[in-house]
Amino acid sequence: MCPFWRRPDEELLSIEEEVKMMNALAGAGVSFMGFEGGEPLLRKDIAEILEESSKRFHTSMVTNGWLLAGKVREIEDYLNFAFVSLDGVGELHDRLRGINGSFQKAIEGIRSASGRIPMAISSTITRENMQQAPDLVNLASDLGVSINFQIAYDYSTADPLSPDRAKLKETIEFLKYQKLAGRPIVNSVEYFDAILNSWYGGEGWRCKPWLTINIDPLGRIVQPCYIINEYSGKSKVWEVDIRALWNSYDWESYETCNKCALSCYLEPSLFSWQNPSMVRERILDNVVSYITGQIG
């Protein structure tokens, strides 16, 4: 599971530094910006940060939902998409999060933001919640939102919760067929196929970590990815030539890495303009949704 909440307290970037970071990324050609945590909504100036991001990028955010109901009006104009993390249904989510009432707060957040911000549930599959995958898909459908699944990765600084491989296969196959049946699952069919082919068939995908750039809480670039370096960066993003750094890095040695199945790395690695279904789902459907939302 995610270990980053265990980081010691650090002095976060000021709004001026956030803007410097965004300008550097925009200048390097970045088009999409995603804010994660910790919990982004704990920042009192989060609306100002998101507003600055929305001027430059397609902007998304991942939140635990606890504060979402109270802040949705402040941020709705600056988000293209929001993910609310749910580890299970009811008591299981509360137990995994360690705070009673977490599930109800997340649901309240989803309901308050639904219709204002395009959104999805984000769920990490672990040994603790794997059996609830069908319930989570049903919950998303009942709430009128979609759901994106990740598979737990055992970071060195986190409790090992990755699921049993044999049982995981059944869950991935189930989710793939639910996707094919039209259930509201964000992950592509190719995402599930890639995991099945690699982890169970020995046919790996080509990982392309250079398609995603990660910045740690202090504004430092994380290479090659935050899975391997666990969000520990070196150089401030506004102090380096990002294009030169990216073009000189030895990415090739990581292309065969199939250790994680985080969709922020795997989905971009799989995308192909020659695959009509992926172009339709990832590009055309989103354009239509955006235009419809603007007209509405």
C-alpha cells in the first residue's frame, strides 16, 4: 500500500513555488497535472493551486473524500476530474484507513461532488479487500460514477498487502469481463490483459516511465518512477532543463520492469493510436464528454 503518508513532516511548497513548478512543467510540454497526497484538501490554499494548474493543464486530484463535501464549491471550476479513494465497502474501508466514519465521509464527498466534477472511485486491490471487487463495482454504479482499480505494490516502507497471485488472477479476469459487459470501470481491457499476459503468461509489456513525470512534495523530480524511488527526488523541477534531463536518462533499462501495475504508468505505456478502441475510449469519448459538459 501507499507509504507516503509515513513521510516526516516537511515544509511544503509555497504558492509561488507551486507556480514555478507548473511553469517549468508546462514549458517542457506537460499537458496533464494530477495532485495526490497525503491529502491535497488539507492545504488551505488548494483552490488557488488548482486554479493555477487549470490555466496550464488538464487537472485532476486524488482525495480520501473526507473534506470534499465542504470544499467542492471552492474547487469545482478548476478540476477536470477527481478520484475518491475507497479501499472497501463500509467497515472494511474504515478498518483499513484506521478511522471510523471514513467510508461514510467518502460517500458524502462523492455524492456532493457528483454532477459538479467528473469523478471516479479509486480502489487499490489488496489481500484484504480483493473479495469486495464486485461490491465496489456495484457501489460505483449505484453512485453514478466510474471506478479505477490499482493493484497493491509492496513498498519497502509500507505494510505488505499485495494480494495472493493465484486469487488475484480470478479478480483481474472478473474485472476484465465486467469491463467488457459495460460496467463503469475506468481501466482499459488492455490494462487487464497486460497484467494477465505478463504475470501469468510470461509475456511482458514495455513499460514507458518517461511518459509520466513525478514531483515530490518538495518540488524535486523523481526518476525513473515513484515506485522504484518511493517519491524521493533530487533536483528542483524549476532548476533543471527538464527536456535535457529526460533525453539523457537511461530509460531503456526500465522498459522490461513489470513489477507494478499502477495505471498511471501502465495505461500510458499501453496506449496506441493504432488501437481504435483505446483512441475512442481515451480520446474521443473524453472530448465528447468535455464538450457536452461545457454546453450543459
